[in-house]
Amino acid sequence: MTPQASPNRSTLTWLIPITLLIAVCALVGGLIARQLYATSKPVDTKPPASAPSGPTTDTGHPDDTESVYFTEFAKADPDADQVQRAIQNYFNAINKRDYKKWQQTMTPEAGGQTESYWRNGYKSTVDKDMHIYRIEDTEQGADVFGSFTSYQDLADAPDELKATCVRWNMIWPMVSINGVFRIGKPSIAPHACGT
């Protein structure tokens, strides 16, 4: 009489290698994820609950049209000084109607508007309450996460939201050109003030 193979034995011969393969894949995936997340900054896009701090004072003021305020987290970034210069020039150019400064602050692609078009778009705009929450390194420079409030006549309000007061959540891509950060076309999330 010959012994017959047990059905449980044949199941074990393929179950063990499959289980080992799954375990190895999970281990490799975990190591890859650990490496990716260990080298990046947090990805929370919400502004922190604490009051933002600026380059010269500890808190911003909603009516301040002159200063861009940075959280401690953003100020600690190695690119904070370059970001400060670029963002400050951006808002100063808009609030002071300085087209040439604005154009020098933007990348060629983002700053390609004609002067008359730009002036018409910003003729009644006043930007206030500017904050930077986070700076993330990119291959070309940095992505800068921030917000500000713009006030304008209803006729001059942006096409994406017709309101006299707009709160903007932004991601400004910064591109290093000849060692100086310039601002590319931003990602925007506008909403009417008070909503």
C-alpha cells in the first residue's frame, strides 16, 4: 500500500512561499514609505492655530499692508529669507501699483501680463493680513503656503470670486533664477471674507 499525499501538505507547499513573498513586499514598501516621509516636511495645508509671527514683530495685524508675517515653522526654514524678499516685493508691488517691481518678482511665464492689463486688474486692490505658514523645498526652489486678504471694488474683483473682500489661501511656487527666488503661477483657493 502506498501512502497518499495529504491535502494539507500540498496546501502548505505553496502557502509558505506566498506568505513569505507578501511579508517581504510589505517590508520593502514600509522601508520605501519611511524613507519618503523621513525626508519631507509635514503636509498639513491648514494654517496653524497660533498667531503667526513676522520678521520684526510677533503678531500680524489685519490692516497691515506693509508686512508679511511668518510662523515660527516657516521662519526656521533655510529658504525663509529668500521667500521673505520675494513675497514682500510681490505685495509691495501690488499695493504700491509698481508694475516693474511686480514683473521682476515673477517668473517670465507668470509675469507676462502687459502693464495696462496688470494696472487695470489691480487698480483698486489693497492686500492686507499676509501670512506665510510653511515652506517646502522643490527641485526648482520652494513651494510657499500662505494666505492674505484682498480688498477691491466689486467691479475689479477677481473673475473666480466677485466680492469686495476675498481671503486667499495660496501656494506660491518659487523658482530660483540666478540665485534669486521668483514667483511662478500660484495655486489659489479664494473665499469671500466671513465665510
